[in-house]
Amino acid sequence: MKTHAHLYASFATVLVPAMLAGVFAPSAALAGGVTAGTLIENTAVANFDEAGVPRSINSNTVTVRVDELLDVTLTSLNPGPITAGAGTTVLTYELINQGNGPEAFRLTPNTAVAGNDFDVSFRAIAIDSNGNGTYDEGVDQILAQPQTTDVLAADARLTVFVLVDMPQGTADGQNSNVELTAQAVTGTGSPGTSFSGAGVGGGFAIVGTTGAQANARGALVNAAASLQLVKSVSLRDPFGGTSAVPGTIATFTIEARVSGTGAVSNLVVTDAIPDGTTYAPGTLALDQAALSDAADGDAGTASDTSGIAVTLGNVPAGTTRAVTFDVVIDK
């Protein structure tokens, strides 16, 4: 590892001649400039007369292989402090490979940031596998230790999720920060630091202005109560099985899980009847107690066109309420 001058000296020898026969071909604009491994070639030409005869000669061709630049940015995508209660909270970050070549990045979380009112417990780092910007458990890839991304092309962006768990006994309104660090796997250091043979095509890898390392903080604030809505379905086909065929009855269960302390207020659960199905009248229930479909004195309404709506009102933390209803797959 040394301070790198190889590329810049070679570049000077290319640019010094006063007359150049060729012009450098334009390249696609990348965050790190010309793509690592690109060969920049140039030959000078001299035109002259010899005994009245026009002649020309070419210089030797000078070739420069563009070295790999190591640069990265990391940004918190959380618009402000994330409201968090008991259980797991997800913080979202965006990583961009600002270098000019392919690079993987090692991710390191820090939950014990100076000034925190409380420190969360680190659970996992996940990659947004389906690109929808939202953490999907069982879909998005959980990174194993040491948490390292796949190799990213120059200019590639990656959404990263940091999953943390809230501690017990945290007071309402207290704040915490989680800092995420991304470091180029090839190496980090002061700008200009080079790694011989570590770049594209066996060339140099050069640390850019970011030091090949970036940090970003996501913030959390403890809330009195938090709500999680979990939906599931069970199937009963006309033949006593669980296949989804015309005539199958699908029972949907929607659980409203309130955690933390205090209560959520004015809670209403709604759901549309899926296309290709028909609501089964009289099947709406709250905590296994039947509700009428009409807008009357109980908490629910249901119809094939308007879907279902159940008013739960004020629900204290530590409570789970379950709404169920049936639909039939159309024949």
C-alpha cells in the first residue's frame, strides 16, 4: 500500500505532445469517471517535406490503463426519526458505488452512538432483494457475518435494511441513533492510497476522495404504542383439501397487534374483497364473535363491493385483535 503517482505520471506523457493525431473517445458519465481497466491509447504524427516530397511519420503508441477508483456514499433513507415500539424496527439506507469499477462493500452497524438515550440491539442487515424499497421478511436477503454486499458495478445503488430490537423499559419519547458504515472490501485509507494488483485487470486500486468509506445515521424515537397488522389465509376446497380451485372457501385472518406501552386510538381495520372471489355473507367476525354485515350497532360492515371494515377504537398495548371473514373463489 502506497501513495499512488503511477497513473498521473503516465497520463502526463500522453498529454505533453503539442500535436496529437487522435482525440480521446468520449465515455459514459460515471460517478468515478472512465471505467476501470479502460485502455487510453494515443499516437502522435509528424508531417514534413523531404527533398520536396511530403512525408509523415508516427510516434510510438503510448497506452495508459485506467486504474480502479475506490469511492462510496451512504445515505439514510429514513425521513426522520422512526417511531419504534417493542419488537423489531427497520432502518433503511442507500449505498452507491461511486468508484469506476466493480466493488463489494463491508457493512458494520453501530448501535451505541454517543448521545443516545437508549441503545437498541442489533438483529441483522438485509439487502432489498426485490427492489421495492420495503423490508420483506423471508424475501430480502439476510447477510451473514461479516456482512458484505455482492460486487456492485460502478454507479450501482443498493438499498440496505438494518434490523434492530428495542430494549425493555425505554421511556416514551426517548431517542436513539444507529450508525451504519460501508467500507470497500479492496481497502480504505487516505485519498491516493493505492493497492497494487487489486484493481480491474490486475492494475492499481486507488482510494478516492471518500476514503473508500462512508457513514450514515438512522434515528429512532420510542413510542407509547406501535401497531403491526398481520394477514393470513386458510383454504377449504370442495373436496376436503386445501387447494385453490373454483368453489374453494378462503378464510382471511387479520391480526392487529399492539405493542409497547399506552394504547392506539381510533383503530379501524379495512380490507377489499379480492378480484376473482365473492364475499361469503355473514362470515365477518371479531375475535371469533360474529358481526353483522350491515351498518348497525356492532363494530363491522361487509359487502362484496365495499369490502370489510371493523372499528376497534382504542386498543391498549399488549393486545391482539383478530378480524376474520370468508370469500369464495368464483366458479
